Amino acid sequence: MAHDHHHHHHHDMASSRIGWVFLLNLVFTIIEFIGGWLTNSTAIMADAVHDLGDSLSIGSAWILNKVSGKQATEQFSYGYQRFSLLGALINGLVLLTGSIWVLIEAIPRLIDPPMPHTEGMMLLAFFGIAVNGYAAFKLSHGHSLNEKVLNWHLMEDVLGWVAVLVVSVVLMFADLPILDPLLSVAFTLFILFNVFRNLKSTLQVFLQASPSESKRSEIRKKLLSHPLVNDIHHLHFWSLDGEQHVLTAHLVLTANVDLSQITELKVDIATRLADFDLQHTTIELEFDDEDCRDAGKDDDGHHHGCGGHGHDHGH
């Protein structure tokens, strides 16, 4: 009970920290959009889009931090971890739209760049460094994966504002207004690079691709190396949220296996799979002369027969 209470306390602390940072970031993002418009700076607008993406990440992380603690239900029998993929997908699409908008604004300015309001830019940059720095400091006390990822986002924001500050100082002394749209294009390309990278991995998990082909074949080898296992089919290895994985498989046993051997086999399988840190495992045991219930359905690329028909002996 004490451990449970301790765990809940940590979960609530993480939730409250993430909640505060979300509120701070959201208010600051709104100020930033207004500031970018008033100072006529596309670099600040680009950073505002970046911050909007971070606000969405933090907001969805905050909600999911609350939701992920909920027990599995009849409707969501695997629990709620998969909701994080939805948050990541929405976030990616918002950042994509925002980035395209910034590029439409910034690229024409490269030809005839107007001079932004440098004092305003500088003021906002100081404010940005302070707010994001404080938010990063607040999250650095956390140990959850969510907090570590968000902390990295906020550190990126601090560096972005340092770049805005440097450009605003240069513009005070040099007539180089092109630096502002150049910086915004650089920011946006950086955002787009990260968006495409994250969207790719999110979509793969969404489409139930195997999180790691090498890990999948390693699981296959470990299961097949048991003397009682003659064959494997319908081996499905997929992920709930990119971190928590699920495995299902049909194992065909060698002839003349008795009940005590099956009990030992189950314990042995659990030991063999322990290293893979699987969230859910379902193993079906079949006898050599038995017809598989799922015969003829799409398999994992090896064969369509089950039981004693057409063994693939560890391909």
C-alpha cells in the first residue's frame, strides 16, 4: 500500500508539473504570435509555431498522463496507452500546417525583406529565454519519460530564442533585414525535419508494424530453440505506443508431450521472453496432429498450414 501511495504521489507530482508548464507555454505562445505580428518578425512567428507544437505536446502529455493511469476497460481492453499516438499524430499535423504557413510568409520576404522592430524582438527574446528556461528547470525535477522528452523540447526552445536574440542585436547595428526571414526558414526546416521523423515512427506504430524486426526474429529463435517446440506460426509482434509491446504466437509441439511437460514449457517460455519486457503475451500451444483454428488465414510470411502440415522449422 505504501508503495502504491508513493507511486500515486509521483504520478500526481508529474501531472501537476506538466500542467503548470502547459499553461505557461500556452499563454506565452499567444503572446508570441501577437509579438511576432507587432514586431513584423517572421522569425518570431516561426518560433511561435514551434512553441504551439510544444504546447500541444505538453497538453496531450498532460491529459495522457492522467488517462494512462486509468485501468483497462471492457471497451479498451489493452488500456489507454495507445491514445498517445493520437496526440502525436494531431501534433504533427498542426506543426505541418503551421510550418507551411510560416514558409508562405517568409519566402517572399527574402526578395524584399522589411526591417523588423528590433527592440521588440530583443524584448521578446529575453522573455522567451526566461519563460522556456523556467519551464525546463521545473520539468528537470521529473523522472518520467514524458517529462524528459518535454524538457528536451523546452531546451530546444531556449536555443531558438537565443538565436532570435543574437539576430535582433545584429540588426540593431547592421542593416541586414534579410536575417529575419532567413532565421525563420531555418527554424521551419528544423521543425519540418523533426515532424517528418516523428510522423514516420508514429504511423508505423499506428499501422501495427513490428517495432523491431531483429527483436522479432530473436523472439522466434528463442521460442524455436526449445526441444518441445517443433514449429511456429501466426507470430505477431506489435506495439501499443512505441514503448509497450505485445506478442501473440502459435507454437506446434513435438509428438507425445504430456501435461507435466506442458507446465514446464510454459514456465520456460516465460523465462525466455522475460528479457523482451513485453506488456501482453498470448501463446497458443498446438499438438503435432492438430489442425490450427486460424489455418489458411494470413500468416507471418512463412506458410499457411498449421499443426503437422508444412512445418517451417525456424525460417
